[in-house]
Amino acid sequence: MNKVSIIVPVYKAEKYLHRCIDSILAQTFTDWECILVDDGSPDGSGAICDEYAAKDARIRVIHKENGGVSSARNMAMGIITGKWLTFVDSDDCLYNNALQRWIGVAENNNLDLTQCHFNREFTAGQVVNYETEVLSAIEYADSENYLTCVWGTLFKTSIIQEHSLRFNEKIRLGEDQIFLLNYMQYCSRIQRIGDVLYFYRDNDQSAVNNPKPEYEMASVRAFKELKRNNPIAKKRCDAMMLSWFVSLVLSSQTPASLLRNLYKDVNLEYLSPRAHTVDKMAYYLMKVNIPFAVVVLRTIYNILNSATL
């Protein structure tokens, strides 16, 4: 058994994939396995994966038909052997001490979940420190400190296996956070450390940066189910659903009647004190009347857009 498994879903990544895998090979902690999942990539990514697997026995490759990042991660989770698990996106990379630092903290503090800080491609060095003490799952979920992505996170494989946790393959937005919150409900000790261990590259082609109304509607429904079934997720779910409601109102022609029915169905109860001004305004307006909220918010949005032209 390896100490840690690293899952890298790969799709159209040939430009950055060498850098990603090289950062794994450069780790000061060497007891790892890396599973590269070629998700039907139409470029040369699959060949690059095979090239590295031929050179290092710790690297394994899965070639599959394209099914999305969640299906790629799920397939890899079925064959991992590590005590610990982390995920790396194929256009990102790890700092060379990442695994050593993560595992050291996790084992010294008997943690179930360990998260780090990260640098972004265009804001390198500008890091807000969200370091925490060791917290319970509910304390961590209700704080503003947790990273909502599975990259930059170290998981206990035993928890994933015991509870048969997998990513929701039916949604394109928020799948990381659903997996995290489902995992966290089985955790006793969680900590975010101040070390910057992950380098994140903004992808302007990602679903997050190109939200579509159908993606947002599907995710609202998925988070409604999560809120119903996960005792620690209620506040987080409301925050995410509110942000998608605002997006649907501002950037689509979604009928007010559809929004009203969906809003009534999900029953938003919580408003984060750190919510954006527009989200706060939307929260209170929608409590009063959905069609009125749609008119007011779209009017404000159009005025602000006109002012910036």
C-alpha cells in the first residue's frame, strides 16, 4: 500500500500536463501513486500520460471515453491503494513539499481532513491566511475558512471507502463542494494550514467560468437534496443556491414563474454575514416577491452595466 494516492483527471491538457506531472515527480515525499485518467482527450494528453507511466512504476494510466471530471475521478477512486488521497487538476501543480507537509500535519494532529493554501496564476503571492485550529466538522463547515475544492485537500481513503463516497456525475457546478460536505459529515478533526502547497491556474473554459442556466438549475436541485440529507451542510447549501439564483436572475432570461417555483421548493433559510451585497439584496427581495426581485435586480444590473460601457 502506498502512503498517498494522487488522482489527476486529464482532458485537453497537453499544454500544461508535463508541468503537472513533473511537480508530482519532484515531491520530497516519495511514497505515492499517481493515477492519470485520460478522459477521452482528443489532443496528445493520453500519449503524454503513457510516456510518464512507462518511465515510473508509481504512475498508472486509465484511458476512458469522455464523461467529465467527476466520472474520471470516480473511476480512479475505484482502484486507489493509498492511505491518503488528494486530487490535482491537470493544468495545476504541487509545490515540491506539498505531500510531506500535508501528511506530516495530518498524522501528527490525527486529522481526517487537511486543507492548504494556494497561489493563483495571476495573483501569485497574494494569499489570504485562513489557517485554523483543529475544528469539528460543523465548526469548519460553518466557518469562512474552508476551501470548497477537492484540490488542495488531503482525504482519508478509509472514510471514502467506508461510506462509498463518490462525485455527482450529473452536475457541472458545485460537485467538489458536495463531495467535500458529504465527506466532512464523517470527520471529527479538520484543519486548514497556512502553507501554500498548491498552484492553481485559472481556466477560462471551465464550467465555473462559463455557467449555463441548465447547469445552475441542476446544481440548485442537487444542493437542495444535500441540504435535506446532510446535517452539517445547511448554511453552505443556502449560500451556494442563493448565488445561483442571483446568476439566473441577472444573466439569463429564466421566467420569473420558474424561479418562484424553484425558490419555494428549496426554501432558503440562511444568509451568510459575508455574503456579497447583491446576494443580500436578492435574499431579502426574494423573501418578499420573486417577480419583483427579478425586475429590481435586472434593472440594477442593466444600469451598472450601462455605466461601465
